[in-house]
Amino acid sequence: MKTKRFLVIAIAIVIGASAVALAKDWRSGIAWTEPKAVTPSETLGGAPSDAIVLFDGKNTSEWDNESWKVVDDTMIVGKRDNKTKKKFGSFQLHIEFAVPANDKNGQGAGNSGVYLGSQYEVQILDSYKDPSGSKPKITYFDGQCGSIYKQRPPQVNACRKGGEWQSYDIIFNRPKLQIENGKVVKVIRPAYITVFQNGVLIINHHELEGSTAYEHPPKYEPHEELLPILLQDHGAPIKFKNIWIREIQDDNTKPKQEREPYFN
């Protein structure tokens, strides 16, 4: 009886396997373009092969403000904001920064910012939260380090101490605006932003409500589709290094061919 039972089980397994093998796999029918091969960097945080290197520790030739000097392979905030000479739409941006180690609190503690398209700011600030609870440097939460300024606090505080190097990895999908007579009459597609700070997800595909102004609520303002990256001068000697950017497709890019599902 046992032999017959094992034989029946074996036959069932063979039949099941044959049925799976004969089943046709589903395909979408979209004629996708073959993904371009990109070589990742061999070093952590390094630029991949398709990146545009904006600062490699040697010079500031990609930037328009010569008052920002290179010292010990880092770029230090000078007088006035600093913009890239190139302009970008949607992108992946990697940037490393260090706020000064000081005893200031609030918005005076190592203030700077990374402006995406010169309109939308990811805040830089000394917002390290000492585990002991002493000398907390956190200002209003939608203005602390890692926030989308005046719009969205980071999900968590992933800051390191002042004086230590930190990193942002930012994914930005540009907005599509209908502009008439110098005014935004319709937001066809809002901008979206995702931010990793020191390898920790702190902003998850957030829909931007508009520009991140200090003195008024967010609103979309007319601007070109391609804009520079801007680093803010807010009076603090912030250091920057290892800055690179990858231009990417807009988030909702679709293939030209309509989907026609089929089975092989």
C-alpha cells in the first residue's frame, strides 16, 4: 500500500510540473527600450558612470560663485548663494555636507540649504538631538535639518553631530506647470521629492505644494522646466564635498506603444 501511495504522489508531482511547464508566461506587450548599462562606483557614495560630477574636491568650475573656495578638498560657503552653471529637470542628487560644531540653537545653528531647481529647499541645519537631552538644537520641525522647508518635517531625525560629515541622496521629479501671462494657471503635475539622509529614508515621495518660501505659504511660481541646483549662503561656514547628479526620466514617463497584453 505504501508503495502505491508513493507512486500516486510521484505521478501527481510529475503531472503538476508538466502543467506548469506547459503554461504560457504573461507578457505586457510593451516594446520597452533596453535599459542602459551603468557602472556603479566602487566606493560608497561615489558617482556612477552616468553621473555629472558637480564637485570632486578639486575646483568649483561647475558653479557660478567664485567666492566659494576649495579648502582641504571641500567647498566652503562664501558670500551669496551658489548655483550650478548647468540646469536640470528631474534628477538624482548626492551631496555631502558638514555643519560647524557650535553651541548655537534654532535657525542660527549651521543654516544652509539645498535648493532643487532654485525653488524647493531641503533644509541644512544643526539639528542633532543629543541622546542625553541636553542642548537640543531642534527648531520648528518643518525647518529642521532634512525638512522640506515650511512644508514637511523629516519622518525621523537622522542627523549626526556638528562637525561630522553627513549625506543627502535626493530624488526630485520636476513639476509640469501651465503658465500664462507670467502666472501659473494650472499645476498639470506637481513636483515630488524623496530624501535619504545618511542612508536613512526621511522624506518618502512627498508631493510638493509649491516653492518653499520663508515669508508666505507654499505656492507654485512660474519657472523654466530646467533650473540649476542652488546651495544657500545663510552666514554659516558649511562645508560640501562629493557632489554629483544623474538626470532621470520624469516619474510618470510612459512608453509610446499602448499596452497590449499577450501570452507567449
